[in-house]
Amino acid sequence: MKTKAFLFLLLILPLLFLNRKVNAERTVVNEKPPLAEIEGKKLDNKAIILASYLAKFNSPLQYHAQDFIDAAETYKLDWKMVPAIAGVESTFGKRIPGGYNAWGWGVYGTQAIYFNSWKDGIFTIAKGLREDYFSRGLTEPYSINKRYAASPFWGGKVSFFMQDLENFANQFEVAEQKTAIVSFAPNIAAVSGKLALK
């Protein structure tokens, strides 16, 4: 009897070991990689306006509107400046030399600076404007023009897009207020009707 049990164990042990190894390999193969952490953040009102504005131009930058607002706040810039420069230099990111450079930053002939992402480009440009221009007293498009671009019309074009975005923001806010008033009006009428019936 002991011999049969011993032989049985000799036959079963390799199978058990093999089964464990296969299950371990299945576990490794079927394991899913840990999910990357995604930072959730409510969009700033300016970001909502900017995203809508950029969407008019079918711009890939529309999905990075909050990055524009965050960069402007970080480097104490007008929130419309970095998007406006992208409007002049690349039709809001639609015509770029490559590497997420929608601002013509460091583009000289066939040479260009490339960024790792739109966010990287947005923050690099905002930082560069603060450190290389604003720190020298060049704080508006016409004065920045002298160092930033060869075209004497660059400053006027950037100013145009900044003003266009400002006008869009004002119209956007008015439309939003009208929508709020219209949706609020039926509630007032319902309450007034109930009071009149009392």
C-alpha cells in the first residue's frame, strides 16, 4: 500500500508543480498594467470660452484650453496672448513644423525647436515670454514684435487675435446669461401662477 501511495505521489507531484507554473504564467499574462493616474480638474470659465473659440478654427489646441489658462496664471500673462500667438504662427496649431510647436518658437529656416506635447509647448512659451520679454519691459504684442518675429505686422496680428478672443469671450458670457435668464423665467412664471391661485 505504501508503494502505491509513493508511486501515486511521484506521478502527481510533477503535475501539481506543472499546474502551479502554468497558473502563475496565466496570472502574469492576464494581469493588467496599473492605470496611469489622471488628474481631474474642473475647467476654469476662461478655459471653457477658449476651448469654444479654438473649436471654431478646428484647432487641436482646443483640448488644452485649461493648460493655456494655467500657464497664464503661473507666469502672470494675459490669458489670451499665448493662444493669439499660436493663431498668427500656425493657425492655432494646424500648420506646424512638427513637435507641437504652434508658436514659431525657435524656428529659423529649416531649424525648429520641438516640444514633447502641447502642454509642454504652452508652458515653455509662457515661461519664455515672462523671462525673455516681460522681464525686459516688452509686455504687449507691438513691443514683443521687435524680438519675436521678423514681420513688422506680427504684433498687429497677435493684437487682432487677442481682441477677437476678448470679443468672443464677451459674447459668450452674454449668451450664457441669456440662457440662464430663459431657463429661470418659467420657474418665476410657475411661482407667480401658484401665488395668484391662492
